[in-house]
Amino acid sequence: MNWLLLCRLLGLVGMLVGASMVFSLPWAFPFFGEAVEFESAGFWGICGAIACSLVSGSLLYLAGRKEHGTILRKEALAVVGLSWIYSGVLGCLPFLFSGSMVSPDVPMTVPDALFESISGFTTTGASVLRELEDPKLIPRCVLFWRSFTHCLGGMGIIVLFVAILSHLGAGGKALMRREVPGPTSEAVRPRVRESAIVMWTIYVAFTLVLALILWLEGMSVFDAFCHSFGSMATGGFSTHNASVGYFNSSLIEFTIAVFMVAAGTNFSLYFLSLKNMRSHDFSWKSMIAPLRNDIEFRTYLLILSGAIIFLTYNLINNHIYDTLPDALRYAGFQAVSIMTTTGYGTGDFDTWNESSKMLLLLLMFVGGCAGSTAGGIKVIRVVLFAKIIWLEIEKSFRPNVVRPLRIGTTNIEQGIRNDVTVYFSLVLVIFIFSSLLLTAIEPNTEWQTNKPEKLIDCTSAVVATLNNIGPGVGELGPTENYADFTLTGKVILTILMLLGRLELFAILVLFVPSFWKNY
């Protein structure tokens, strides 16, 4: 392990995170319309966090400033895994330094702040905060930082890092391969820095356009930006306790749903669409061709459409909503929000019937497309896994027949086939072990008194954090949060968020002793 190179790159990441906190400072002033009076605690808390980030980043950078070695597989894994942990630690400082509160008279502890920060960066959207609308408990500038962590983590800290730095060369490609999700993502191209710039440009453009539309639809500038960050990063942090349901606007819900679907799509398809449009004199047909021809995108829309139809029928049939427009409105928004792993809510889906809640849990595992900002297993892996199972079934009665695994007309290498099988197996093992562990360590007395369904709550918490969704079912529904979990429980769930965002291996290798040895 090249420790000096590791220090230099981590130092740059630390300074990048510190510099990004500057965008939260203006919201401490009444001039910007959210703060009633100057939020001194929030302002100076963020300033303190900026100073700590810049100082720690500078020290790490100085320690390794003379090292310019090649970023190999080990270093890439270490930099990505440690960068997200380091960013989470720095990101929790504004909460701690500003004296933010979980609820009245309950200050945030270090585990609470770390949970909130990593939930933001990993775009999970799980929260321990009970009261978001009281600036005395959490300053508006800190609340903006909470949503801005979504913006940084959505496309990826390392992708932004690669886009900014020009001297990484082939090392940038190694870093992006560890952060850009999905087994067949086309986002990483030979000219990797240009790819990173294009991906971030498209991502920022979508975010700004959504913020503008939400503002025109009646949101304040503050709310528009925060919900735009949460939608395009598929994060789900809101500025209101009732989430998007606070606005009670079908137009706002539809707008956010459309952009959530866009955020759950492979961003490299947008790049190909723009490239096609430019080369064919801005033809709309050529622009949509990459989307139309992509099997993952078509499957993504098919699953989403099927889920909306099923949920709408269930809600009408069980008399949860009386009219078809209402049922379609709430079913559509919630299906999109859950499948894209955003986690916004417009109603309490925990009051829905059991089959509807079961479908939402399954959608949590599926997630969005590879190369998107969504979490979950990814649609392309589900497609590949289904094809692998089908081939194995056929092989059981036709052992001499050899059929290649294909996506469209593309043959899939045996290595990717193995990777998909291993990934599904690891997700299953982590899910089972974490559910058992969380159920075992959470005190029975708390659940016997207030929460009769401990098994459902703990299992739901694992599903929601491992797949970077946020809300679950039971006591973790869209109107609840994670504040009641024990310190150990919050630590486990925080680790699960990182595992889900970095697709397991960049975090798992950090716990392997031989990974750190120089052989």
C-alpha cells in the first residue's frame, strides 16, 4: 500500500469537502429569506467545520505531497473507501459545532451526526432528526448543508474529484471504476476526466433545471434547491417533516417524480443522446435512440410501470383511496420514489395493505440503473441474474447445450457473470446477518412498550440503509425516523449505508488485514 499517495489524495478530498461547505454559509443570513435573524451558531459552526476540513486535508496533503506514484487497484479501493468515510466525518462537523438538536432538549451526539452526514453523502436519506422546521433546533444553513451532501454524493465525490484534477491520468479511471455503480456501466471511458466532467455537467444541469421549475411552481428558493438536490441525487432529505407531502401539490409531485425517473437512468445514455443529437442535426429520433435501444432502461420502465399499476389497483381495491386519480397519484409517486431509492413521501404508505408494502420492499432491492445516482442492486444485475438462472435451469435437462449469456446482441463475459452471482450472494448474506444482529442488539423493552413489530422494523431498517433508500416500513415509515435505535444499531446502519453506496467491495476490503500489506 502506497501510504504517502493515499495521504495526498485523501488530503485533496478533505479540502474539496471543506470548500464545498462555503455554499451553505449564505443561508445563515436573513437576506436570503429563510433565517429570521442571523444564525450565528450555524454560521460559525460551519466556519469551524470548514477550518477543520481544510487543516486536516492540508496536513494529509503535505504528508504525501512528493508522492506521485501510479494509482493501482489497491490504492484505488483504499482511496474510494476511505474518502467516503473521511467525508462523512468532516460532514458531521457542522451538526456538532452548530449545536443542532435531534429534538427539543436532545442534542445530537457524534454517532447521530455521523449517521446524518453519511446518510446524506450516500444519498440514503435516513434521518435521526425529529423536527426539521424549527431553526432553533437545526439552523437553516446547516439544513442546507444536510441537503447539499446529497448533491456531492449523488454523482460521487470521487467523480467530482477526477473531474477537477487533471493530473490523475490512468489513476482517475481506476478510481471511477470503484465508485461508478453497475457491472456494465459505460460511464467510464478512455478519456476519463472528460467523462467525469460530462457526467457532472449533465447532473448539475438537471439539478438547476429542477430547482428552477420547483421555484416557479411555488417553492421558496431554499426549498427548491434542497428538494432538487434530494431528487437528482435520489437522496430524499427534505426540509419539512412531512417530506414532499408538505406542499400538497400534484404538480410538484409530478415534476419531482419525472426527475427522479431521470436520476435513476444511466447518465451515460444522456451523454450518448446528446452526442447523437449533435451529429444528426438535432434530430429527436436520434436523441432518444440510446434510451430506446437500452435493455436496462426498457426493463427499468417496465418494472416501474408494472409496480404503479399493481399499487394503484391495490389502493383502489382496498378502499385506501376512493378515486382512481388519487390512487394513481400516490401509487405513482411512491413507486418512483422507492424504486429510484429516493425515499420522498407524499403519504404514509405504512397504512397501505400488506401486498403493497411487500412490493415496495422488493422495489427497494431492485433500485435504478447502473451509472445512475440510484442505489439498490441495479436493474442490469436483476436482468443478468434472471438470465443466469434461466440458463442454469435449461442446463439441468440439456447439459451438453452451451448458450452464451447475452444482453441484446452483446455477449457477456464469464467474469461479469461471476461478479453478478457473487454480488447477489453477498447482498443476501449481509442482509441476513445484519438483520439478525440488529434484532439481537436492540433492546426488547423498547419494542414491547412502544413498537410491537421489532423484527419487521429491524429488517426494514437493514433493507432501507443497505439499498440507500431511507424510509422503510413499520416504525420506519415515511413519517418516522431512526432516532430510537441504540448507538450500536446506528453504527451498524451507518456501515450498511456505505456498503450499499460503494457496492460492497470498496468498504469490505478495508476490514481485510492482508489488503494493507505490501505484497
